[in-house]
Amino acid sequence: MEKRAAYLIEKLLAYGLANDMISGQDVVYIRNQLLDLLMIEEPYSMPVDPEASDVPDTATPVLDELLDYAVRRGIIPEDTLTHRDLFDTRIMGLLMPRPSDVICRFEMLKNKKGIRAATQYFYDLCRKSGYIRVNRIARNIIWQYESGFGQLEITINLTKPEKDPREIAALKQAPQVGYPKCLLCPENVGYAGRINHPARQTLRVLPLELHGERWYFQYSPYVYYNEHCIVLSHEHVPMKITRQTFERLFDFLELFPHYFIGSNADLPIVGGSILNHDHFQGGFHTFPMERAPIEYDLHCAEYPDVNIGVVHWPMSAVRISHHKPEIIVELADKLLNLWRDYSDPAVDILSYSINEKGERIPHNTVTPIARMTDDGLYQLDLVFRNNRTSEEHPMGIFHPHQELHHIKKENIGLIEVMGLFILPGRLKAELDAVKDILTGKKIINEDICMEPHPLNKHLDWIKDLIEKYGNNHNDEEARRIIRDSVGRKCLQVLHHAGVFKVSGEGRRAFNRFLKTAGIKTG
């Protein structure tokens, strides 16, 4: 057993050499570190040649065996996914270059070969190290839905596996630790993790200066799209959309012109899952919303040479394009300030409400998305948001309504706004079970009609599918029916989240608001 583990260490070293994670001068040092970590007395008799054909494409198969060994030796306290993840990250952390070395290499590549080559190096390092768990991301179920607004992208996210009962019980008993303050703080770099906080020995970040402030660039470990990056503030400060937000977005594009960059809104319900640390998300991906055309042009006497238009999209968005980013910032800031205080009760938009303590609670904000166009213009999409709730819609008037919660009830953040839906992993098994009903393999029985059966929340939808399409399909037909129906529901989600609806009344209301900024149609 120990001899096999020693051989696997050599294989891991060969993997690190083959993928340029370590150099030949590092091998003895890292070998000894791995031997110590895995409690192995002496190394394998012969190193593995990094040029050999049996060096794996990813470290996963080698790590899986080493984790099994560590469980048997009692090095890993429990054979759970959480403990295995903590330990394999610790192993791979020993093969990672130091943060300063990564920064130096990135800067060298940027200066010699350009920013595209530099980001490609950094992204590849994050994948090779297992920081981005490529094998898990490959399990995600992905399809497209052709809507009247372009092709929506839909993903059932299987990157974060469900925790087993032992892990859930351990989480309840885990002490509350305040370091790092959140998952985005730069103090995560190199952090060993714990059962309620992921290990980050393989995390590396790049320092940036945005609007004269220190920010950091890293890749998301979950990669919901190509080169999914996170740009985070050095300070642990809450999300706040201001003029400075727009300035930072365009400063980022000066550094990374091949990426888009956007921010979640800064209010609950319409914001992302992390509101307590200011950050942006970007990447090398063209989203459905970016492909959406202008529905109708607008003009503003104050900015006569700025291209402005309402985007043909279910959510309420204005697209602003110009060759000078500072001009876009001026207009965007004007729109933001007007929107913060704008109310139109005729379409359920109230900018503030008063809580039980007599405090004014703000409701209006924006989701901004910036990019460079192929013809060299700076472009900003401003999506107008409102997080007000009501008795009829307690989770949000401009949020997926109750009838859609069986598919999507989480916040509609930046990524969904742009037309990429990240659906919960529970849907894999649930949609497979719905498929069995549409193929006649199973029937709607008494169990399904009662909570907490996982299909109970889908019951009305299943009955509707049977009524429309029957229940004698083959697997492929049933899967297509289900995916098309889920796609229609995702489109409905965007319609629900839109503050000005795609209708005559909605567009007239949108134009009323834009007119307050001196922006008119025609």
C-alpha cells in the first residue's frame, strides 16, 4: 500500500513537470513535502518520466488513489467529500508556484505576448492545479433554448455535489470562525480551509489597480462559462453601485479588453449570493443578451454622439456605446441617480418603502455590464432592477413568481440577467423522473401527490405536460419536451424580473422614465 502511494507521488511530480507547474529544481523538495504529508518513509525507487505516455491529462485519477490511501491510513479523519476536497487541495497546493511567481510570470507574458496569452496561462494553471475542478464541471448538464429573444443557455449545476448526512451534521457542530471574513477576501489565498470553508491552497490572485484602488483578479472555481473570472475589492466592503462602479468596470476593460465585466446589483433579491464583499464577474464569453439587437434607438440632446438604445430583451435594459468611456460613465451615473428615486405606481415601481422602524428602504438599483465591441467602442448595458415585495409576491414582485419556483427560485443575478441559467443540481434526478412519467415507465401515484416527495412540487407541471404531449414518448422525445418546457420557464423568469414589461404599456412606462433623463425615442 505504501509502495503504491510512493509511486503515485512520483506520478504526481511527473504531472507537475509535464504541465510546467514545477521545475526540475523543485522535485526533491516537493517530493519530501508529499512524503511527509502522506506519512511515507521513503520514496519510490524510480521517478516517473514526465514525457511518458502514462502521465495523466489531469491529476484527478492520481489524487483519487492517494485520497483512498490517506483514508485507510487515518490521515483523513472521515471519508467524506468535504474532507477529501480539503486534503487533495492540500496536496496540490504543494505543486503550486508561489503567488509572487505567478504574478511575475503573468506580467512577463503580458509584456511579451499580450494580455490574451497571460490570461490563458493563468486560466490553464487554475485548471491543471484542480482549483477549477474540470472533472466535476464536465458533469454539468447543458442545453440551449431558442426563444424569441435569442438562444438562452441553461445549465444544471452539478459542480457542487450534495453533502451527505454526516457532513450536514458536522456542519451544525462546526465552530464559527471569522477568518477569512468571506469566500472572496484576498486572505483566502493559501488558506487550508475547514469543513464549512473550502481549502484554497491552490488559489492565486493577481493585483489590479481600478480607479486608484487595489483590487484583485482571480478565476471562479466553478466556471459557469469560459474563463469565468471574479474581480474583488481589497477591502471587505459591501456591494454598492455608484459612479465609481462604472469607472472601475471601464478601467478593467483597459487592462482586459477581450473580457466582458459586470456587477451584480447591490440589493437583496435582485443581487447575487454575496452582497458583503464588493466584486465583479467577467470572462471570455458572449452571452445571449450581448447578441440581442437594439429594439429601438434613443437619443439625448445632451449627448448627441452617443449611441443609445433599448435592448430587445425580457429584462429592462439600455445599451450605451461610445469611443470615450468617461462619456458613458457620465450618462450611466445620471440614469442611476434618477432611477434610485424613480417611482411609477402604474407599473408597480416604488423607489422606497418605510419599514416598521420608520426607516426608508431603497428598492431601485441596476445591474451593469461593460464590454469592448469588435469595432473598438466601449459599451455598457444598464439593466434596471427593483426588489420590492408584496403579499402576492413575498419573494419579489420582479423575481420569479411562485409558479416557477419548482425550477428556479434563487436570485436572478448578473449571469441569469445575461441569459445563462444556473439551475440547482436537484433537477437532474427530478427531471429524469419526469421523463420516466412521459415515457410511461412510471405513473403519477399517491406518493408523488404528497409532500415531501421530490416530484410533488412539479405535480401541476407534470399534469400539464401530459395533457399537452401525452405519456407514450421515447426517452429522446421526452427529454426534448422537458428541456423545451424548462427553457420556456427560464424565459418567463426573465419576463418576471423585468421592471418594464415587453408590452405596449411596459415600453411606454420605460420611455416615461428615460424621458426624465432627457432621453427620447425617434
